[in-house]
Amino acid sequence: APAWLRRLCGHLLSKRLLKPGGVQAVVRGVLEGTDGGAGAEAAALDWRKCDAVGKILAACPQQCLSLEDYYRQVCPQILDLLHIQDKVAARQFQRVATTTLLTMAREQPQLAEKHLLQPLLAPLCRCSEATELALEDLTAGAVLVPEAELGSCVEDVLKVYVVGNDSSSLLLGSLQSVLGVVFSLYSFAKQNVSYLRSPCQDILLWFLEKAEREQSLAVLEGLARLSSHVPSLHPQCQLRVGSEGGATIVLEETTSDEDEALYQKISLEQCHVESLVELLSHCQKSGLAGDFFIHCLKELTQVAAEDEAAPNPAVQPGGSLLELEQSQARQGRKLLVLQLVAALCEGVSDTVFTDIVQVQEFLAAVLHRACAHPAQGPGAAAEAQTLAMAMGLVAAVLGGAVQLKSSDFVVLKRLVPLLEELSRTYPDPLTQELASDLRIAICTHGACSPGTVGSAADSVLGRKPGTAAQSPAGPPGTAPSPPSPRHGHGSPSAPRERSKGQSMCREPSASGGSPAPCADILAPAGLQELLLSAYDPQPPSRAAALRHLASLVTQRDPEALQLQEKLLQVFLENVQHEDAFVYLSAIQGIALLSSEYPERILPVLLAQYERPAQGMEDAMAAVTRMKLGEVLMRVTRALGDMVFQHREPLIRAFLRGARDPDSALRASSLSNLGELCQHLGFQLGSIIQEVTCCVTAIARTDPEAEVRRAAVHVVVLLLRGLSEKVTEVLQDVLRDLYRLLKHVVTAERDAATVLHAQLALEELDTAVRRVLFPPQTLEKKIVVLP
């Protein structure tokens, strides 16, 4: 086009642009006739047009007096483009708005932050901890951010930041200021039914992926309330469920009940930790979860050191109030770090480390803690187990669990100073010896690998001595010795006894006591020694012996099969152990034994479940019965369809447990009952009447919320297990179940119970709709005429 025509068109466009509603009018005029076609060429043309319009809007016209005046007039209209309701044009308008905003942020960052990013994030900033609230103008329960405004803000942030995908420092910095509020909203949506959960999760994951690793770790630390890098939700703000599936932010109402306030505070902190762990479960491939786990371990060591160095003002008469507050803050931080480490171990520990560097950093953190604080005092057993696990992991890495390269040994050599210090200062001589041997193996790149390294690796990997693949440079001298006449099998401690006469491992018959933790309990030793090791005072040795006995049952070992009653007695006694590793191993053994011989073992288990052992306290008996309930459910899963012949005694036991005075046992029994009904399906028969009466009575009258919640959950599992055959199997009780669920939805105070009831109603609605409106299928029939 001629120059005069271009100038005139530009002048007219600029003049229209500066009028009210001009941005939308110009965008509609330029994009007229472009409907975002499905073809590749149409899509490319659509993108080019949107990009061109965005650049035009980002450029200040000559008619405007100043750049800031242009931004003041245009930026609100650009943000309005994100809220176009027309579904056909909404995608194009959002592209234009996102392109314009990102272009302005690159060209004029200060003005873009003032006129675009701050208004965009205003609803989230309004309730941030960094914002001063004018409390004198507000009353308790006043709405700070309405539901529609908050939902629109979250969606706009998703469109601009995540969909726009521009990781400039301006955008990351502006988003970081509201990440604490977004995380609180994500944690709230995770506990309730809300459409905001997915966009909040996408926003958080996008930031953690695009930011530098140090910045991401600092943000995670802030989200965990370990630092103030990320302003969180204002302490006087509270999230409430919105009527449209969103959320509303209101001013918190003060409560006079201190116990209720403390309970709410602890529940909120626990919810935040669980949400953070779930968020990190999506960051394992990038290695961020492993880095944060290591960061928490280092923080734990540092907090423990500060706690030992700082005096306790509570026991000092001259301690000031400030020192007392600082001490309480340190204790709170220590508890929070412990809670984080425990949650991370439980939630993401299986695949948390992605490379050898993270493994080395994890081991360095554990070894440094052992060097700084040797195992002593009330937590000595836990510290010793952690150190044994870490050193066993080093031995497993060196023993062939990972194919190591020369560069990997360079990384592992960073552990050498810590191992050397451990071999000199740790009080346990066995640990000193293993640390020295590990240091030798690392320094020689595995060319010299003492027998203790191979034994520790076999223990961690659970493999038999002599069958483990030795490292490429491993010497043949580390193979286990020939079987002894007493054992009949090889022993991992044999190389040590052959090479070093000061072995600390003794057999039970020789020492008169229990074997040490380094005994060969994971090797195929004699059955009598395994039974003795099952009563070892050290939990790792006892748990390993129980797991080996369970493996003998799985392998149908003839000697083990002859001692079924003895094995069951050993497992049942270890179920009462307080250590989780021990009683879980015992539960696994009982489940395997019961699935192999259900006719003999199940009656004993049911008798133990209904009538606990005499002389036990009520709390201990309830805990033991809950553990036995877990055993029964594992047996149910293993039996599959064969569980039908044991249907009546199992349901009778769980129905009796549902009437126990202990609320936790009642909830556990109901949970087991629901899973059993889900497995039985069509085989429920007339028992469904008893189950329905029990569930209905408990859901309506039980004083504990968790028990009522479990009762409604039984209905959910029952409906899921029957699926399309609900109306056929439950035809006699379907109306009663429906009335129960409607009663819970309308009259129940516990939110989680109401949620379970809503889920059950959805399952019921889906099943009934499938029956009333079956899907129409087209069938082709061929009829042969006579």
C-alpha cells in the first residue's frame, strides 16, 4: 500500500484505539473473518494475526501524549480481553491479550508491572501476608475476595503465566509474591471439591519448573513455612467454600475456644505439609523433590545443632521473655522439619533420587549428622538405624546395585572425609569398621572391597550371599565361605571371621543371648536360628528374620510348613511390637501364611480379632485388633473370589468390631467391612440387610465424625464394587441407602462425611442412569429366509 494510505490507516486505528472500548473494537476489526480453523495453515495464520495485533497494541502511537498515559488507558482494556464470554472469539482474544502483555513486559517492565501485573494479581495480593489490612473498617466474616473475582484471577494467571510460558525474571518475581496465597488455595481445594485445584497446581508446578533451582528450593522452603521468602495467606484471612464450586476469602472470625483454635491450627499445618508432598510428587523426574528432601535433612541437622547449643530459658531462672520466645520458635521449627522429613519419606521416598549426585548428597547429610551427633540418649536407636541404612546404601551402590562410572566415583569420593571421621570417632566398633572398609572401597574404585561391604550390600538388597553380582573390579576373595556343619548354609559374616578375628557377631547358642544386628538373618540359615532372631531386641534384625520366615512360607519350604502353628505364634507376638518395621513384617507374614492355608489360619485370626489376649490394656488391644484387621483384609485380597466361603465369619467379626467402644477400632472395622463388600459383589446375598442396618444406625447416631465418615464410605465402596448391577443386587435396600445418603448430605456437620455421601450419590446416580437409559448400539442382523 502507498505510504500515505498506511499513515492514514495507522492514524485512524490509533484514534479508535484510545477511545473507550477501542482495544476490543480494533481487535475485532483486525481478526474479522479469522475463526481459528482446524487446518494447519488456518491455525498458523491465526497465530500470526494474533501476534501482529499484540505487537500493535504494545506499541505506543504518536498521537498519545506520554507512554504512561497510553498504558493507563489501554492496559485495563487488555486485561478485559481475558474475560470475553463468546466461546468462538475467546481463544483469539486471549492469545492477543497474552501476547500483548508479554510484549509490554519485555519492552517496558516497570510500566507493565504497574498497569498490568499488579491489577492482574490484585485479588491475591489483597489477602497476602505482606499486605496491611484495614481491620478497623472490616467486621468478622466480611468478604475480602468474592468467589467470582478469585476464580477469575486464578484463571487469568493460568492464561498469562502458564499458557504464555514466558519465564522472564519480571514474571517469575511477580508470581512469587502471590505463590503463598495460591498454595493455600491449592491446599484448600485439595481438601474440598473445587475446580480451583487443577489451575492452582499447574501454576505452582510451572513456577517450580521454570525458576532456577535455588529459587525453587527457596520457594518450597517458604511454602513449608520454614522461611519468609514467600508471603503466605494473611493469618486473619480464611478460605471458605463458594456456592459455585470455587472459594471465597473472608476475614476470620475470632473464637474463644482455645482448644478448637489449636486444633484448627494443627490441622491446617498438617494439610499444608500433605499438599506440599503431593506437589513434590509431580517434581520427581526433574530432581527437585530429591533436592528439597536433602535440603530438609541438612536443615534438620542444623536445627538440632542450634537446639543443643542454645540454652533452654524455660529451666533458667534468669531467662528473658525474648529468649523464651526464641526457644519456642526453634522448637516449632524443629518439629516442622521433622514433620516434613517424615512426610517426604512416606510420600516420595521410592523414586525421590534421580542421579548419583543426589544419592551422594543424601548420604553426606546423614553421615554428617552422625559425625556431629553420635547416637546417644533416648533417640539412639533411631539414629543408629538411620546410619545403618545410609551405610548399607553406600555398600549397595558399591556392590553392584548401580553400574558406576569413573565420574560416579569422583562424586562418591566426597564421602571419604566423612567416612574417615566416622571410623575414628563413632562409638560403635562395627560401624567404625564398616566406615573404614567403605572408604577403602571408594578410594580404590572397588578394586579392594572388604567382606563387610559385600555383607552390608547383601543385607540391603535382600539377596543371597554367593548369588550377588560382584562389581567388575571386585576380588574373588570376597566370596562367602563354604557351608558350616551347623548352619548348612553360607553366612555373610564368614569372610569377616576369616579375615578378622575380632568379629562382633556371635551365634545365639554360643553367647546365650540374642544375635547381633549383623547376624546372617537374611541368608538361608537354619529355621531354629531364624525363630530365635525373630525375638531379637534390635528391631532391624527382628524385622529381617520375620521377612525371611515369610519368604520361606511363600517358597513352601518343607521345614517351615511343618511348623505352621509355631510360625503363626511368632508372627502374632510380633504384631504387638511398637516398631512399625517389625509389626508390618509380621503382618506380611501372617497374610502370606493365611493365604496359603486359609482353612487353618483364618479361624485363629478371627478369634484373636474378636477376643484380644487377656491382660492387655484397652488401647493396646484396640491397636492389635486394628493390625489384625489389616491382616484379614490382605488375606481377602489374596483369596479373591475364594473369599466367599469365609464370608459370614469375616462379616460377623467386622460387624462386632463396628460396635466396639474404641472409635478408632469402629472406624477401622467399617473400612474393612466396606472393602470386603466391594470384593464380594454379587455374593453378598442376605447379609446385605445386616450390613445396611449397621451402616444406617452408625451413620445416624455415632458421636464420632470419623466413624460416621467410615460408615458412609462403606456405601461408596459397596456401590463401586457392584457397578452396573446395583439395582439388581441391592433392590431390597436401595431405597434405604438413598434415604441415608440424602439425610447425611442435609443434616451432617462433618464436611468429609458429606463429601463421601455426595460421592455415593453420584455413584448411585450413574448406576441408575445406566439402567434406565442404556446406551443404544447399532447391530447388524442377517436373517436367512426359508
